[in-house]
Amino acid sequence: MNEHGYRSGWALFTAAVGYAIALAALFPVQIAFPVIADAFGVSISDVSWAATAFLLSLTILALLAGRIGDLYGHKRVFIAGLAVTTVAGFFCAFAPTWPVLIALRLIQGVGAALVSGNAMAIAANAVSPSQRGKAIGLLTTATSGGIVLTSLLVGRLISVAGWPSVFLVVVPFGAIRPHHIALDGIGHPA
């Protein structure tokens, strides 16, 4: 495999893992609704805001995040988004009050928007035009796999470590730093 093929492979892998982390931060929370409701003394319908806050900021900002990546570099925005998603997830686990948790979930959704809005561009820029469909398929598959994996882990984690584990499950993956090397030269503005 030549140097470009190696770098393209790592760029795709990094974009796929980041994209999976960003979106996997959403779904496991829904499994823990009853436990989180008990912990904060709120209703199940109130707990749905933990997912809704994340989705609102992700949905509203994803296109804008892609445009910011066009202007400032997809790599830079992707890495910033992964950091925000990871750090906000860590702090969600230690939220002292319900409003603080919702605010942190909004912030985590912003990070997820920065990742998701740029992961596709990184994948598209890492391969030749004839391979772009496969690259996008890889990101979609990785996201589904990340959601399934974290959802499977969450039930067990809750029984062992309580509701904070729902938010901590993505932290180790977001803390891994291969993306600094893997994305060099990928996704920078022209």
C-alpha cells in the first residue's frame, strides 16, 4: 500500500470512529431514562430532554459546522468537535443538577454537530471520487456499530456503575488521539 493509501485508510478510520462516537453519545441515554429520572427526581418525560437537547443542537448546527469546516479546515473542526463531545460527556456524568445536565447535553450536541458536519467531508477528501460511496458507507456502518456497541454496554454499565456510566462510555474512545496524525493534510481549506 502506498503512503497515500495508508493515510487515506487512517483518515477514513478516524472519521468513522469520531462519527460513531459523536452519534453514539445520543442513544444510550435513552436506555437509562428511568435510572436518570430517579437520580434527579424528575419525570420520564423530563428525562427525554437529555436526548432532545443533544438532538436539537446537533440537528440545528450540523450544516453550519460543515461550513465552518470549509472555512477553517475540516480536520481542525472535527478534532474540536470530538474534544467538545468527549469533555461534555465526562462532565455530564458529574452533573450536580438537572438543568446543568441539560445544558451539558446541549454542549455535547454542539460537539457532535462539529464532528458529524465534517466527518463526511474528511471521508470524501480522503479517497478518490470513485470510492466516495464506499467511504460514506463505511461512516454509516461505523455509526450503526457504535450505537449498537454502546447500547449493549450501557445496560451492564448502569447495573455496575450507575447512571453516570451512560455518559462516560464514549469518553475513552474520544480520548484516543490517533486523529492528529491520521488526518494530516486531509480536509484543509484550499
